[in-house]
Amino acid sequence: MIARAVPSILYVRGCLARLHRRAASPLPIWVAHAGALVLVAALTRAGLAPRLAFAAMMILAFRAVFGFWKLRISAKQLGFSEIGFGALTVLAVVFGNLLEL
């Protein structure tokens, strides 16, 4: 869950900065997501995390790369979308463990 939380916090902070017309670099966001992908891939390879968790992290990384530049939503919409991505990640981990995927 840390691999989901830290990159997402950086993503939301960066998006909010852009919404308020402040400078925000995508580099820390992308580096954090890349690190999370590597971490979850290692956990998956070691059999400690389901493959669906890695798939969920890939979706989050995709969202970070393309969502940061194409952001045309309000802060409220951003918050609700993050709730949705969080639920997707939790469900991926739960069903991945239950179904051994």
C-alpha cells in the first residue's frame, strides 16, 4: 500500500499545484511511480504480491504520465478519481490474492 500511497500523494500535490497555476515538475512523480513499479514487480516475482497488484500499479503509472499533462478537472474531481484509483488498487490486491492471479 505504501507503493500506492507515496506516488499518489506526489501526483495529487503536483496536480493541485498546476490547478493553482504554480510550477510543478513531473519528474518526482514519475520517479516515484517507477520506483513503485519496481518494488511491486520484485514483490510479485518473490511471490509476496499478486500479479494483479502489478497491473494496478501499471494503471497508476499510466495515469501519472498522461493525467499530469492532460489535467482538465477540478480539485473535487481529482479527489474522487483518486478514491476510485485507490479502490481499484485494493480490489486488485484482494482479488489477486483470492484468485491467485
